[in-house]
Amino acid sequence: MTARVTRLTESDWRLFAAVRLRALTDSLGADDPQYRQESTFTAAQWRRRLRDHAQFAAMLNERPVGLIGAQQENAETVYLYSLWLDPAARGYGLARPLVAAAVDWARDRQARLVTLRVAVDNTVARGVYESLGFAPVAGNGANARDEVPMSLSVR
Ligand SMILES: CC(C)(COP(=O)(O)OP(=O)(O)OC[C@H]1O[C@@H](n2cnc3c(N)ncnc32)[C@H](O)[C@@H]1OP(=O)(O)O)[C@@H](O)C(=O)NCCC(=O)NCCS
């Protein structure tokens, strides 16, 4: 089993589209508005997303099995979103290096803080984030009851 994490470039847009749509159907279902919207994306829209945000893929035996997105919110803060691993690729310890790659990217960009949100009952994801040093922060967002905002200082 060969595992690695790679940052996707614009020329990887087909791979990105395929794994992103798999993630959305697995997590939300094919009737979800988000899936329905993204399933109509053109090549230009996938490419734009790869330009606007950094997207990292977990590769298992050279097959993409996981994703995480990283968005530079401002000079100091990078927001991580949409961590997902194919159900068949879970439990092999791939999540931590995937998140770590996004954190390294944020650090390389001179960010000071990496933030994310996780569902209160998602103990596996929380465990992954906590193992990398993320800690809950007091949040006052609309979803604060269902989601825990977490952050990690990288400077
Ligand atoms: C969250 C997710 C990416 C984690 O991936 P994973 O492959 O299961 O994670 P790992 O194999 O690295 O396991 C992480 C830890 O959780 C533990 N774990 C995994 N599955 C578990 C389970 N069902 N119950 C309890 N612990 C579990 C592992 O033992 C490991 O702990 P360790 O580091 O002490 O050994 C994956 O479950 C997923 O894609 N879930 C659906 C999408 C999601 O919830 N994304 C997060 C949004 S914030």
C-alpha cells in the first residue's frame, strides 16, 4: 500500500471534480443542493476553484481517495474545509497527513492561524484535528450549537 498526499493543480481538474463529487454524494447525498450545483460545474469552474483555494488529495496506490480544501481568508488566517476520505480508505491513518499537508501549506504562506469547523458529534474528525494541535475556540456563529470551531496557531 503506497500512500501520499499531493496538492492538486489546475491540470488535475478532472481528478478533483471526480473525487469532490464522490465526497459530496457520500456525505450529503445526490439530492443535496450543493451536489446538484457542483455536478453542473464546467471545466473552467473546477479550474477556478483550484486557483482560488488549495486542494490536497490523499492518494492510495496512485488513486485519489481523499480531499481537503484550504482557503486563505486573510493575511493571517487559513480556513480548512471539506475533509473527506473514501469509506474504503478510512482507518488507515490517512486523515492526519492530509490535514497536516494543508497546515504546512498555511505555514509556508506565513499564516498565523489555521481554523476549521467540525460537527460536535464527529469524534473521529475531532480526534484527528486534536492530534495535530487544534483546540476548540469560543464561537458565536449561527451553527455554534452543532459545530465546534477549532484553531491552531502556526507561528
Ligand atoms: C474524518 C475522516 C477524514 C477520518 O479519516 P480516518 O481514515 O477514519 O482517520 P484515521 O484512520 O486517521 O483515524 C483517526 C483516528 O480515529 C480513530 N478512529 C477511526 N475510526 C474510528 C471509529 N469509527 N471510532 C473510533 N475511533 C476511530 C483511529 O483509530 C485514529 O486514532 P489514532 O490516531 O489514535 O490511531 C473520515 O472518517 C471521513 O472522511 N469522515 C466523513 C467526512 C468527515 O466527517 N469529515 C470531517 C469534516 S470536519
